[in-house]
Amino acid sequence: MSAPRAALAALAAVAAATPWRVAPGQGARVGAGAGGGGGGAWVATPPQPRVGDTVWLERAIVVPRGWQVRAGKLDATAEVEPLAEGTALQGPSGWVVRYAVVAFTPGPHTLPLPPIWRLGPNGRADSSAGGAVSFRVTNVIPDTLKDPAPRGPLGPLRLAARNPVLPPAAVLISVGLLAGGIALRRRGPHAVPPPAPVPLDREIPDARWLAAGEPKAVATRATWRLRSALARAVPAAHVALATPECLAALDQARPGAPVRELGDLLEQLDRVAYAASHGTDVAALATQARRLAAELTP
């Protein structure tokens, strides 16, 4: 025997004589019957589900004391789909594994279930085959016609005899009602009463404006009264013209008019209306403007 073969034979003998053991927490050992215990068959509730109903698949599992049960992941099929992850609930007599599924087609269904895991207190693990469960799903709308037979087309429907007088009569009645409604809604012209006379307030005296501290208002009113009188006396000297242009038009239309006095008065009134401090007797200016306006009025 060569040296390499002798070394391999010695290693094989040592391996066969050495006992192997999995330490707690080192890994899960999967095998049939490693965890012990038993259980019942799968039960589907409700007993006669319909398409779209939630079907509960339950199975009781009995394990030794201290062991736990975990449900495997249920994969969806073409006709049955799980609604949630599987759960394992501990009861007084053992564990119960539950799956919630729904079926989309009527008829019998056989669903293979995933393995059920058992976990021991010392790190050991065991799995048992989930098996399969069968249940039947009925239609939401029951099929009362078992053997439907095709039927031929229906015959043509005969129209009932109609009275030819009714449509014209209906049209005439509608036109008459429309004409009557229009005639009733037409009303004669209403006499509109004349508006009530609005009492005009008397002109506020200049002294009251001056007492209230408004000399600019007095000067503005006097200027407007004088310019309006000039526009009525000489249409060419309308209020849209500037003061020099207005006086020139007045001098041309009326050579004997007091143009210079009007110019000085309008200049002083503008100074009062636009200057911050004027030091002018505004009451006297307003009285003079009223007098000149009365002289210019034809």
C-alpha cells in the first residue's frame, strides 16, 4: 500500500470512530420524526364556500412540551391564492396552524400545503410534510339551467294600428296652449310715475367754510363760478382753456370787459387754492368773484 492511500485509510478510521453531534443553536436539523408529536388532518371552513369567500384551512399539531410550531409559506396557484401569511396559535391541547385562502373558480380544489416546522428548546428543528387539502367551491349565482339549449330568433314584431288623427291633434293643442300662454304673459306698458323732486340744499356760506379751516374750498368754488360765468358769456372762453387763453378770448369778444381785474382775481384765487400759505383775504376775493360773475351773466 502506498503512503497516500495509507494516510487516507487512517483518516477514514478516525472519522468513523469520532461521534458527531450538533451543538445547540448551531443549526436546524430537518428530518421526519426528529421533533416527535403528531396531529390531525386539515379542515376547511366554511363547509360550502362560494367563489370569493375566505376559506380557512386549519390543522391541529401536537408537540412535546417546550416545542413551538411555525407555519411555512403557502404559494399561490392559478386558482387559489393565500390572503395572508400562515399563523400558528398555541392552545391548551396543542398548536393550530391556519391559512386564509380564496378561490376564484368554482369546483373542487386540491391545494398542496407547505411543510410545518417544529422548533425545540435546545435549538433542534424538525419539519413534517404539510400534505394536501381538498375542498369544493360553489358559484355565487347558482346555475339553475343545467342543459341550456339554443333558441331560434324571435319573429318580427307587428306594430299596432295607429290613429292618424292623434299626432295632428296633439300639435294643434300644443300650439294653442303656447299661443294662450304668450297672450297671458303679454302686458301693456306701465305708466312710470315721475321721480320725486329731490330738494336741493342751499349753498353753504363762505364764512362756514372759512370757519372750518377750508379756504382752498372757498377759492376753488369762487374760481369755478367765475370761469362758468365767462364760458356762458363768451362760448370761446370755455373752462378747458388756461387762464391767459380764456382772458384773451374774452378780450377779443368783448373789448370793454374788465380783463385786467379778472386776471388779477383769478391769479389770486389760484394762489390761495395751490399755495401752502397765502395771507390773502379769501372772503373778499370770493365776494369780488361773485360780483364779477353777476356782471358777466347776460
